[in-house]
Amino acid sequence: MDHFCGQRPFLASFLFVFLVAFPIFVFLKFYFPSNDDCIPALLFNGIGLNSAPSEYNLLLNPLLGMALKDLYIHFPGIQWYGYFIVAVEFLSFWTILFALQMGSYPFFKTRLFLVGTAILMVIFFILPQWTYAASLSAIGGIMLLVALWGKEDHRFFPQGLALSFILLMVSALIRYESLLLMALASIPMILRLVWKTKWTFLRICVVGHLGLAGLLGVGAVAFQRSYYDKDLGWAEAARFYQQRGQLFDLRNPVYNDSTKPIFDSIGWTATDLALFKSSYFVEPDIFNAEKLMKLNDFFPQWDLHKDPRDSFGKIFQNGGALLAMTFLLSVFPILPRRVRVFLFWNVLWTGLLLVFCRFYLKMPERVFLCCFFLQNNFILRMAVPKAPKPVARPGEGRPFRWEVVLLTFFCLFSAYSLHFECFVDSQRILVEKNALDDIARLNPQDDQLYVIWDSAFPYNEVFGVFNSYEFLRHFHILALDWFLRTPTSRAMLDRYGLKNFPLDMVDNSKVFLVCSPDDFRLLQTHLLEKYGRKVVAAVTFPSHEFTVIQLRNMPESFRK
């Protein structure tokens, strides 16, 4: 098997990854974990949010968006976006194992990779996400370049350079920030390779290849910005989206006595801030880029008190992160001393990156889990089996006892994690079934608009990765989410005559609101504060997974 993996790593790595991925595809169902993927999937389909496939989504590079849009136009009914994201993840795992098999002890490293990565593959596959896909493709491209640098074998250079180039460019087109983060996390490995290394023609080719990929990546980012800037509506939406992300993701705006003057200067109340944090910012005279810019200038980006879901404590409650760290400890005993020294500096550097992400940027699961996964693969590349030890004498204990204990613990933890992921997957399937039954009973019509407030509707289950969305053809949505201030959403408002939102939604028999009770109370307070309108909620469709209401003017008898 060592001979097969070493001589034909491209084929061998594909077969091993396929053997792990196949049962995942057969026995589990894939769902997008956030609206960041559900909304582009709908936009590419031309269903729900818009009436025709569109490449505009403010997330993916328009070059990639135009390609997917054309696929949806010429081959409708196939979820090209979902298949693309999953295919990128599969290709990334394949490439990572290909890179590992190009080193020493290829079958030994293959076994370690499959043991240590199988459950993470389950997590990444059943919850495919655009940031995951961009990070994994960056990891695959970087790992392959590292392997080519060390291997210096002419047989693997053409296909290796081509494959790494594709993955690096795909990463830049999906989300270039992920590529930058993975490149930063790779600095210790890059320095280790370059330090005291002889420069050969093949290694110069690797550096030139990397430089070309970098230039083209920068060009792709520049094209993305120019593409949105050429349309005034989308340029304004992109500007608002950037300021909104700065404030919403990277800062911690709070309303209190000391911050009240800055909010007074832009005409915001505590309710307005709460609405903004709840993804409601549809009214341009209240919520605009200029006002957000003032808040961004006032609130510091270096802040300990950011989103509690992104805290360091959450890392140690995340199953994927615990799996990655446990596996790292399990592999530690089989590493040579020099590798352990590198491991120390690599862990320290990764920790500093996560500190930076926590205090200056953002550190959700899709950031730290990918950082841990990259580190584990670097360590796997340097892992070597220890030479057999002499048989222990009576009373001396067994050899490899720590390795056995750690790997046994890791396997038990993996079995528990797999059981948990399967249970959660079955719960998502149940939510999907209930929601689809509810939508069938709701029977939405073309002249009706459903205003959906962020996560009050089960997007993530209804819009499964490979689901057909045709049953939603007459379900027209205005999403109160990050996509709200775009020309696409503006067209939906115009189509249903909502010139003065949200007032035109009150006593409108064709407009429905899907929201949580807390969100409704916010909107109720907002209408009273800004417009002096007292409204109540009339529940028109209670269901298992979401509740549909209509806004009504409060009857005179209740006002008293």
C-alpha cells in the first residue's frame, strides 16, 4: 500500500477520500448553516428574492456569479451553487491527502489523515458554507505547494501546480479574506521551508506560480469592486454593506448615558440600535452609510466585548475544535523532537492570530475551525512512525501506552461526535418536513409578499443544499437581513407598492410578516416612536416552524 500511495498519490488520495465521503453523501442530508448561503442560492435560482437568476449578491466574486447564473439559466432545476460548494470541499480534501502522500510514509499518513479528519469531513460536508469552502480550498492549494517544494519530483509538478492554482483562485473568487487568513496561518511553515533551503529551478517555479496566483487574485478582487461600482444602486449597497459589516461584526455599539450623544447626533434612539442589531435597516433616512460611518469612527474596533458567540470560551465548547485539538495531542507523541519545537511555535502563532481575530476582527467557528484544521495537516505532513521499541519487561509497562490511550480517547470522542452530528441532522430533516408541509398549507400567491425577519423562518432547513426550490416559485420574499439594502430588495418593495416602508405594510392584506415576538415588539415601538402609529399583530398562519402575522392599526377601544 505504501508503494501504491507513493507512486500514484493522485489516484490513491482520490480513492481514500471518496471512501470516506461516499457514506456521508448516502446517509446524511446537507443543509446550509446560515443565510449567507441560502440567499445566494435563491438569487442564482431566480426564486423568492428575485424573478430571474442574478450574479449580484455582494458575497461571491461576480466572475463566479456569472458562471453560476449561466448554469442556472441553461440547466434549470439543478442546484449548481450547492454542488459547487460541496465539490470545492471534496477537491480540497483530495488535494490535502494528495500533498500528504507525496511525502515519506504515505500510507501511514493516509491512515492518520482518515482517522483524524473523517468526523471533520462530516461537519464540513453536511454544513457546507462559503467561508468553509474558501478556507479549505486555500488549505489545499497551500499544502500542495508545500509538498511540491519538498518533493522536487518532475512527475508531480504539472498536475500539482495546475491543481494548486485552481484551488487558490477558487478561494479568492469565493472569499479572498479566507485565503489571506490561511496564508497568514501558514507563515511558520513557509519560514521553516525557506530557511536554509537550496533554491532549485523547480522551487523557483513554485514561487513564480504563487506570485502569479497572487496577482490574478488581486485582479479578481479589483474586478469585483469595479463591477459593483459601475451601477449606482449596487455601489451604494456595497458601501452600506461595508459600513454595516464594520459596525455589526467588528465593533460593539452600545446605547447608554455616555454614548447617547453620538446616537443623538445621527437621530438614533435605543430602539433604532436594537433594530439595526436585529438586521432591520430598510429606511434610508434613518439607516444609511454616512450615519454608520460616524458610529464606526466613534466605537473602537479593538474591543474585548464583541459578539459573545465569538468568544474564546466558545472554542472549547465547539465539537469540531475539540476534535482537532484532541487529535493534535494524539499525534504529538509520534513527532520527532525538532517537529515538536516547530509545533510549539506554530501553535503560538495560531493562537496570536485567533487573539487578533477576536479583538480586532471576528472569530466565529468558520475562522478558528479552519485554522486548527490547517495546523493539523501541517503536523500530519511531518509525522513519522516511531521505530519499534523493545518488548517491555515485566513491571515496566507496555510501549506506546500514551499513544494508545490518546488515540483511543480520540476515537471514542469521534464516535460520540458522529452520533451527535447524525442526531442533529435528523432534527434538521424533521424541521424541513414540517416547514415544507406548512408552506404547502400556506399556499403563497404571486400577489402576496412575505417579509421575513432574519432567522424567524427556517431558511437553513427549507433551502437544503440539493433541494429543488420550484415549490417556492410563488413564495415572494423581502428578507430583513444583510441583503436588505440592495436594488434587488428595492425592486421587491416597488413591485408591491411599499413606497413608505413600514407604514405601507400596516392594514395591507397582501403583505405578511414572519418574525419573532421580540422582533415584533421592536417594530411596534419603532412605529410608535417615529410615526405615532399604534399597531397590533393579527396572526394569520400559526405553524410548527414559523408564524405569519399581519400588522393592523390598533383599534380605538384598545388605545384607551
